[in-house]
Amino acid sequence: NRIRNWSGDSKYWTQKDGVLIGTTDGSLKMNRFITWKAATVRNFDLRVKVRVSTGGNSGIQYRGTSRSDLGLDVVTGYQCDVVADKPEYNGMLYEEKGRRILSHTGEKVVIDASGQPWITGNFEVKPFKPGQWHEYRIRIEANHHRHWIDGHPTADLIDLDEKGRLMEGVLAMQVHKGPAMTIEFKDMIIKHLPDDLPIRSAEEHPIPEGSKGVRPQGKLPKGWKAPEFSR
């Protein structure tokens, strides 16, 4: 199904010739979103072509929650990041106003029952130029999350954190606070998958001994070392 029926602030969002365009002038103090109003999303396969300006920061939010108590057009939830200038963030899995960085680009991750993400494998990190159209793909099956850019995997994560994980919510697109930017989305197609896909278990996805913890967001203490998984 093609995606239409968006709700957001016309100060930041316009639509032209089938392209959804988000722009900021550098004065934005809080991330803002435009939300798809036709349906919520649970299990799905989404493909969308994305073009972001140099220095731009955006994201595709899914299984999100609209939080009017935090501000107008604020959405929390999982996010496939769009940060073309930073290959280690572009296409990664982030949780807005939640557990934050769940996996950097190129990290295969299992989040344990306590909410700690562990790196269980890696794949190549590729740069993708800003100012050009790239196809982002997000496929979510129960607690298994996968992202791609132009067919190259950027995230592969199993979320075993029953208290922290989200299983259904809204789909939204982000404009990020900070420098002026433009983000464009077109040719959005979503395929809804069955609601009752099986949850992946810890027994199916054991965390290897010695796996390193995902580096958290923010400034870390001098000499910080990633925790190592141990039973």
C-alpha cells in the first residue's frame, strides 16, 4: 500500500509532486514529527526513497507513541536514523526518548531482558552520499528488527526486553533540532505482515560469552570500556 494521510505542522512539512518534504531553518529546539494517520504499524515491511541535505539529521519512526504532553508533534519509539554524513549512525536503530542508541550501523545486536544491548556480530558500514536518493527498507517481525539502505544491511536486532520493547504504534517522519536541513521522502510503500508472528526467544538467540555492550549515547567517563557479557 502507498502511504498517504499525514498530519504535521505545515511550518516544517510540505508535499509536492508526491514528495513529502521536511525543512528547518536552524531555530528548532525540539525534534518534530509528521505522523501517518491511516493506521498504526505492528509487523511490516516498509520501503521509501529518502534524500537528506548535507549535515541533515532525520529518522523514520515506527511503533511510536504521540506524546502531546511533551510538545506539539512529538513522537517516541523506534527509529531508523537518516544521518548521511555519519555512516556509523545512518540506518542505525535508535529509540526516541526511550532506551536511545540500541545499535550503531553495522552492529548485529541482541537486547537482553534487562534492556542492555549486546553486539553479537558485525557487518560492513558503507557511506551513502547526502543530496542523493537512497532506498531505506525497514522490516519488523515481532521483536526482530532489520534495516537496509540501498539493499545493504545497517541494523539487525533482537529485542528480548519485554518491559522496554514496543510492539505496535504510529509511523512518523522526523525533522531534527539543530542546523537548518531538508529531508525528502517519496515512493513510500508498506506491506503489513501478520500480527501473530512468533516472538524470538533468548534460547533461539543466545548472547555469546564476551560480547561487548553497545556504546551508549552521550559523553562517557574517561577510560570508559564497554561491558562484556558473562553468564
